[in-house]
Amino acid sequence: MPAVGVKNFIGERLVQAKNARGLSSVALSDLAGISSSSISLYEANKQNPKVETVESLARALNVPVNFFFKDIQVDRPGKLFYRSMAAATKASRVVSEAKYEWALETVDYLLTFFDLPKLNLPDQDVPEDFKSLDTNRIECIANELRAYWNLGTSPVASMTRTLEANGIIVWRTKFGAETQDAFSEYRTPHPFVILSSDKQNYFRSRFDAAHELGHLVLHRNVDRSTLNKSSDHKLMESQAHLFAGAFLAPAEAYYRDLYAVSLDAFRALKPRWNVSIAMQIMRARHLGLVTEHEERRLWINMGRRKWRVSEPLDDSTEPESPKLIKQGIKMLIEEGVKSREQILDDLSLHANDVENLIGERGYLHLGTSSRPVFKASAGKVVPFRKN
């Protein structure tokens, strides 16, 4: 039994908040003025902290005190598909996964009030063994899904709207690592696609969304242990790339528009198909329109034009913004079902964190006013004269 202290303190919440803030136990110890050994005991539920200790932890981690006493009622993240599993991205994965748990809880909260769009993925003939997936089958699966969603063969107007309309939750957040673009998880009743807001690139973000959709469609039955095998992970990433290209630029329709296989032609098609020049180079290679040598020359010329880091038109359009979570929170407030205070209390999160979830800074902060107020030291107040 834990030593005497505040009852019902949940150590897993302390771990969650510490991870979400990207802090080690030593760093948290310095911020909160609590020994790291005590923090470890609290995390393991081997000792209950005193009231003043809980308050110190709450201040250091910028969470409400009641955060530490709220049960975790959603299934913890299981099989997550990451673009990179490198050690360099481990710290950002720890942070993003902790915040992802808050997103899961927020959606679970919204589900008590709303019926979100039902998951609408067809029962496709996807091989049990992902290693047996070839290029042609991936092309077919992407085309079948487009047909099922009635997208035709035209460019997809909005990837986030398309995913959300079909029961897939999309969330954008900062990862704090350039090599970490997105991740996803197939879960019921709603799979999740999490996109990075570190780089404000409309075209790249659309590809990331299509890539993660590829994982949800192609790899939902893959064993979790497989994700830790470098060769298997690399193959799955390649397959998700193929799917994204096929989904965003269907072969026949895209080929009809491609008047030449050149960087200038790809640049001209970029605003029509809303895909990057880099993706079009890969797409041309997958479709057999260029040889390996020709593809290499295209990449070299991309470098000469200094387009590898920043392509033309990259700054022309804001990235797509998910709406589903934001609309749910706003509807609760605007329809008078819940106040801002009640929502923050129900979620046991700081306003900043919920605003990060909905993508709108300042919306949930309390007690703010846009009206001018008199200074406390102001003396005589002179009224406006009437003309």
C-alpha cells in the first residue's frame, strides 16, 4: 500500500504530464523542488504525495490539480505507425504520444455528446501478409477506396475533410522534430491520423495524410512487433508512399495532364493536383515514366535549383486545418451545453492544451476581455462631452 498522503493520486497521470512537457525526472525535480526519487515513487503509485506536493507538481507541469486524480478511461496507444523509428526521434515520440492520449480522451469526451461520422472504410481484399503487396495491388486498393468514397479521378479537394467525413480523426500538433512528420493508429470506433504543424507546408501535409491513410488501409492487421524490425518498417513505409501517390494522383487522370516529364511540367501541375514536385518525381518512377537514371537526374536538377529544401509555391497556401474536434468543443459552448470552465474541468487540462487540440489559441482562456479598463491609479474620470 502507498504511504500516507493524498488519496487517489494516479501515478500514471504524473508520467503522462511529465512526458507531455518533455521533462526528465531530474528536470521536473528542479522545477517542482521535489526529489527525483520521490517522483519515481509517485509515478509507480508506491507513495502518495502530500497536498502541497501535488500543488507543486501541478504548477511545474502546468496542469490543474484535479488532473492527477482523473482516471484514464481510454485504451492507451497501441500500434502506432511512425515515419521514423530512429533513436533521434524517440524524445519527440514520447512527447507526442503523451499529448495524443489527451486527444484520445478529448474525443472520448465528445462522443458522450455527439455522434461523429462513422468509420467508412470498405472491406478490401488486403493480403494478411503485407510483404505480398505489390505495386499493382496497392494501386488497385487506392483506386478502389477513391471510388468507394465517390472521389472520382479529380484531385482531392481536401485530405483532412475527406478523412474526417469518413470517420477518421485528424489532429495537427507540434512534434518538435524535423524528421517526425506524422503518425497514425487504427483503433475503433475512430482511427487517428496525427500531422505535424512544425512545418507549415500544405503540399507535404496532404501527402502525410495520404501516407497515414495508406497505413490504416494496408497495415491495420500487422503485428505490433513487426514495427520494430528495420527492414519490415522500411517496406511498410515504401508501401504507404506508393499508396499516397496513387490516391492523390490516380494514374490515368494524372498521366493525361502530364505533358512532359520535367521539373517545369511537375511545377505546372503542382497547384492543380496539390502535390509536391518531389512526390511527382516518385510518382513518375512508380508509373514507369522515367528510368532509375532519369529519376536520379531529376533529383540532381532539383538540388541545382535549390528545390530540395523549399519548392516553388510551398508558401502559397496554408495547410489544411482539421475541424472535427474544434467543432465539437465549440458546439458544446455555443449551444449552452457546457461552459468553457466546465469543459476545462471535465477534461482536467490547462486551456493551452485544449486549445492545442482544437487548433485555436485563446478560445478557452478565461477571464479575458477586449474592453479597455481604467488604471487603478486613475484619478478623476472625465466624461465624454455630448455635442
